[in-house]
Amino acid sequence: MKKFRGKRRYFKRLWSLVNGYQLHVEDDSWYDFWHRHLDFGGLGNASLKIRREHINAHISLYSKFLKQLEHLKKPYQTWVCIHEGDSGADAVYVHTPNPNVDDYPINFNFIKWNCKLPQTFSDLIDLTQYNVGYYESEFERVYYIQSKHLKYPLSN
């Protein structure tokens, strides 16, 4: 992989995006597994330092979305997915009742909650505010991060 040049400018833009992001929270708003990737190119795969900065940005964006969704007049679910092996797949999700499919609230019974976090990013997540679980397939492990204060969690 080529040397990553322009890191300072890249991360300045990333944090500007996180700080300025506005969800469309209106009476007729709905989300069908809508999500936002912050490292779509997978830059975090090359460096732990870069990966941690992206995870931190995802957590901050999630926190921002939680504040914005307080004004939504319909129920919602929201969470962060951190893919252990692919930084480009990490994302923040929002899901509501929607006209596409009657699948709300979604129930992810496959998530194993109250897991031990990897040391690489355990200090980035406040366990007093968030529940953390994981799903492990034969290909990868995916961590799910969700606020403890949501009315509709991902699994019962």
C-alpha cells in the first residue's frame, strides 16, 4: 500500500463531516437500514492509529445522531457496526418503520452482548453509556455498539 499522504487534511475533513452532519428529522422522515460509512476506502486497515481515529469518529457521529433523533416523532433503532477485519465496512445505522418493508423493530438475536472489547479500541467506548456485543461468522467478527437508553434495542 502506498504511503498515506495528507493525513492532517484528511482527518480535518473527516471531523468536519462528523461535526456538520445533519439527519433529516422531520414528521415524514423514515430510514430503511440507512447507514453512513466514514472510512469507505478502508484506510484504517493499514494502520491501527488511523483505524482508531475512524472508530472514534463513528462513535462521535453516533452520539450526534442520538441527539438529532430525539426530535423524531416515530420510533427508531440506531447502532454502530465495527468490522474487525475491514475498516471500510464500519458504519453508523438508523432504522425506522418504513414503506419498503414491514421489519420494524428489527431483532438481531444473533448478537452476543456484554462481550470483552478488543484492546485496540476498548478505551474509545464508554461502557456506562453503550452496550457492546458481537456476531462472529466463519469470515469475521462484527461488533455492535448501541446506546443503553434506546427504547427499541437490537435484541431482547
